[in-house]
Amino acid sequence: LKSLAARIPKRPRLVSESSCRQEAMAASIGEVAVLAHKFITAPQAASSSFCNVIKLGTFCRTVVWPILPPLLMYQYIRAKDEDMYATEVLYYKSGSRDAKAFYDTSRLNGSGHWRLQQDMETIRAAANAE
């Protein structure tokens, strides 16, 4: 009997394990998408919550959006100012008389910063290696 069983080919699996895993993952992704949709649309289910959504939208439009651009500009200017201050302190402490070595204003798009100049020189030397 054992030799007969060895001669009979085994039936191929109809569904592979990786296929089952893919189906399970697709099903869980679908459940997450449905849950996210319910989470977003749930506040509009009742009329009182619909009014709250309108109030929240009005608040965002009248308070948040007018404050956001100036706040972002302020953060940008502070970061830029801090960087330039650090460059000035480095220039002062170095005792150098060549300000263009630290920030070259004749270069385009802010590439005159000393660190960018150093990085570009490193890239240029590596690209033109013989």
C-alpha cells in the first residue's frame, strides 16, 4: 500500500497560503477604510452634530486660517535669522576678514552659505575625480 500511495500524485492546493494572506490583508484594509469613512461621516449623522460641524468650519475659516500664514512666516523668518546669526558669530570668532567665505551673496538661491559651498565643493571634487 505504501508504494501505491507513493505513486499517486498529490492533489495540488487550490489556494496557496500567500493568497490567503493577501485576501486577509485586503479584507483588513477594507475594514479600516470603512471605519475611517464612518469616522468622517459620523459627525453629520444628527442635525445637532451637523450644526457643530458648521460651527467648527466657521471657526477654522475665521480664526485658524487667518492666523496660520503669518505664524508660518514668523517661524520661517526666525529660523532664517537664527541661521544667519550663527553664521555671523562663526565669522566673528574665526577672525577672518573675508566675509564671502562664510556667506557669498553673489551666488544664486541661497547657495552662498559656507556649508553649502563646502558641500558643493565636495560633490564637485568627487564628480571630477580622475
